[in-house]
Amino acid sequence: MNDRGSITTEQPTALGTFAEDLRSLELPLPIEGAEQARREVSGALSQLADHVAPRLASLDAPLLVVVGGSTGAGKSTLVNALVGHPVSRTGAIRPTTRRPVLLHHPEDSAWFAGSRILPGLARVRGDGQPVAAQEALPPAGGDAGTAGAGDEAAATSLELRAEPSIPRGLAILDAPDIDSVSTGNRELARQLLRAADLWLFVTTANRYADAVPWEVLRTAAERDVTVAVVMNRIPDRPGVAEELGPDLRAMLDREGIEVARLFLVAESEVDERGMLPAAAVGELTGHLRDLAADAEGRGAIARRTLAGAVGRLAGSAREIADHARVQESERDRLHAEVVAAFADARDRIEQSIGDGSLLRGEVLARWQDVVGTGEFFRGVESFVGRMRDRIGEMLSGRPAPSVAAEQALGTSLVHVVIDETARGAERAEQSWRSSPAGRYLAEGQDLSRIPDGYGEEVAAAVRAWQGDVLELVRQEGADRRTKARLMSLGVNVVGVALMIAVFASTAFIPTGLEVGVGAGTAVVGQKLLETIFGDEAVRRMARIARERLTTRLDSLVAGRSAPFEDRLAQLSGIGGAEALDADADALEALAADIREDRGARPEQGTASADWEGPR
């Protein structure tokens, strides 16, 4: 498959940069306008490859006239009449034109044999004979790469036919119906029209007001495509053409659609080959003959259509950039929902740590086992002596109360972290599932599920922090004066006291001790620490212990939000609005240069001035 939108190194940087920016752009979120933006990207890449790049590189290439219109308008019959014998399939079965046919002068073959234009379509050669007489090739509607009447796929090949009756410098392409019953054919028709230098739009006397053709005509006007209109099958009665022609012209004027020429073709009998009389298309034949002879006129049409196409690409770039910003905004909103949900979870964990609420239940009971209950100790010595007596009880074989208190404290913190991060995950997932973009990211995922092993991960982190606290106590009690007191009580007892102090207040500020159950016993731990280390040292130790706990808790919460962040990481390609804005500026400047015909112009090819029309 060809790389849509690939630009040769000879093309201006503006085109190559724009094509690259389009190819790297991602618009994955299913938000309003996303599908239209994706179609705009695809259409822009097609326009670049099918028309803009090749025409800008070869202004002297033959002018491509694409014959398009509605179902049953008689496009193929007109094309056959212009050539003088059947070259494009006609009939009542729709669609008739399934594989597009490009007619060119034999000496212009080189312009179309390669992938200069329409690189996505493979070339299939014809020899100019009627389709029914072809033996080497299947009929136009029967090749494996084309769609049947109800198929969705479009033709994948372009049939090239060298016709001496087509003048040099001009090529005619018979396109599928713009309102074909085949979706693929409709898309192909629009692709071929985007590749046109001149669009020959065919309608009929009884269908010229249909909605679909006017939609496409308006698009052509937006792109400043040069358009000629054929009203076909006008009843051959006096005054009908004089009435319908001005009416169609008035409709075109009201829509702001500039038409180079309007041709009126009367309804005529066809012969046994399905051919119209040459006189029926005489005016159209003469116009094309004159155009082929006018190199300057053809160049003006090519430049006008090219400038319009480049200008429309600039508009597309801005529209796509706007949607890229919408995608960025939606991604940021989804990320903000995750951040808010887990920030709230982190705040609730912090609140549980700082307001003393963890010093309830089992934790309170185990800490009271360590320090005892009853009236406050009157002096440091009696306090330390009392503590020493309790430590002695530990040697009798009963479980150390300090160890039990440490375990209870750790278990309580583990439960808080698991519960609050689970609530955060549930809130984040609920927020995502309330919008299409969020549901797109959450599809097939159970993002709020507690990951396997997360409980053990939290427990290990809490144990590691408790180890940090014990190590901090050992380091602070390393000097001779404090070491004796520390050893008389035990590192675990003092460590638990420091943990209690951290849990009862923020950085050991007394306001934390004024609330919550267990504040009195927390004060006991504070006095114990101050007795051993001094007030300043205790504040420093509490601050360090709290910072280390904060680091570990932040890591745990971040790990719980990782599934959401991983999904968001898939949107890393969203962006590029600024680059597309710059592309739009460059394309507008290029379109202005083309309109003003600035810069070096390739020499125009030689056109045949004596085209006699159909033979």
C-alpha cells in the first residue's frame, strides 16, 4: 500500500512538513468532532498525494479533467461521445463506473503510467478498444479489486487508455457516482474530484436540484476548484433549455459557486452501441478542444485550482489543530480526574496520620501496655524507673508490648492506605466512565481492582518505614549520655514512642496532640523522647521520620494510580496543534505565491491545437 501523503524531496518544505505532521498526529479519543477530524486528516493526505504535490512539481503536466456527478446522470455516455466510441461502461445496473477510466493522448502516457497522481491506485492498461472487446482485461465492473452494487469496497485500480482523439495536454477521467450505492465508490469519487484540475460536473434536467451534488459543489467552491457544469438530458422541446439553464445558473449564483461554463445537452436517441450523436456534445467538445490548444489558459486553471487546494489545506490544518487542542484538553481533563481522586485519597491518609485517629482501638491498647495507665509520672527518674520495671516484665517470656504496639500501629496504617487508595481508584474509574473518552480508556479494564500483591507491598513499605524510625533512634542515641538511657528502655520502646509522636501530630506540633483518642498517652511518649534526646532533637527526629513516611506513602499512592497513568500514557501522541498552526501559515503563504505565479515556472507542455473531437 502506498504511503498516503508522501511528498518528494523536491517539494516545498511546507508540504513535506505538513504531511509529516499529519502522519504523526493521533486523534484517538471518541469526542465530538473526532470522526470528522480524522476524515479531514485522511482527505488532506489524499489531496497532498493525489493532486497538490504532483501538480506543484509539474505545472506542465496535462490538465486533469474529472467527470463527476450523480447516479444516472449520463457521465459515461458523455465521455464515450467525447471520444467517439465506447470506452466507459454504460447501462442501467448501478453503479456502472466501478473502476475509473483515465483517457489521455498516447504521447502523454508517461505522465500517468507511474504514481505521480493518485498513487494509491494501481495502473491497469487498456488499448483504446471498446470495453466489450477487451480480452486481456476483465470488464470494467468485473475485476477483483472493484465493488459490486452492494459492496463497500472501492476500486483499487485506475484503467489507463491511450486515445488519439484526446489532445495532448489534456486527460479525462470518468469517476464513479458521488452518490453511489457503494460506500467505497462514493469515497473514491470524492478522492478523484480532489485530484482534478478541472471538474466537469454532470447533472440532469430532472435532478439538478438534488442535495448531494450541491454538497459536493459547495466543497468545490470552498477549494476554488475550476468547475464546468453539464445539464444533460434536457427535453428536446421548445423553450425548455431556455428555462432550465438560467434557473440552474441562478441556483449556482445563490450558492456562491462560480462556474467557468454551463453546457446544455439535449436528450437524444443513442445508437446500437449506446452512443450519442456527435452533435449533441459539439459545444462541449469544442470547449475542450480550445482549452487543449490554450497552454496559458490551462496553466491558469491548474494554478487556480492548485492555489485553492493549498488554501483549503491551510484551512484544514487549522481545523485539525483546533481538534488536536480539544483532544489535548480532554486528555488533560482525564488526567486531572485521576490526580484529584488520588490526591483526595492521599489527603485522607494524611488526615488519619495527623489527627491521632490511628491511636484508637488496638494501637491504643498496645501502647498503654507499654507505658501503663494511671496518673502521670512525677519525675523523669521515676518515669524511667517505672519503664525499666515494665521492660523487665518482657524478660519473663511474655510478648514484648513494644513489639505488639509497633505491629498494631503498622497494621492500622496498612489498612488505612489500602482502604483510601481503593476509594481513590473507585472515584477515578467512576469519573472516567461518565464520559465517552474515559470509557474509551477504561474499556476492557478493571482499573479499580486492588492489584495482586498490593497489600503485601503496602505492608512491606510500612515495615521499611518502621525500620527507618528504629535506625533513626539508634543513630540519635549513639553518644554516651543518651545511649545508656536508650539501652535501659530498649530501641523498640523508644522507636514506638517516636512513631506515636509522628502519628499524633504534624512535625510534632502540639496542636495534633490536642485532638483524638489517645492524646494523653501520646504525650507520655513525647515526654519520654524529650527526656532521652532533648526537645530540639525530638523535633528533628519527628520531622525526618515524617518526611520518610511521606515519601513512602507518596510512592504507594502513585503505584495505585499507575493503571490509570498507563492508560493515559497511550495518549502520549496527542498534540501537535502548534505545529499544525505553523503549517497553516506556511500553506497560506504558498497558496498566495501560487496565485501570484511567483517563483520559477516549469515550461508548459505543447498542446495539440487541432483536436477534431470524436472520429
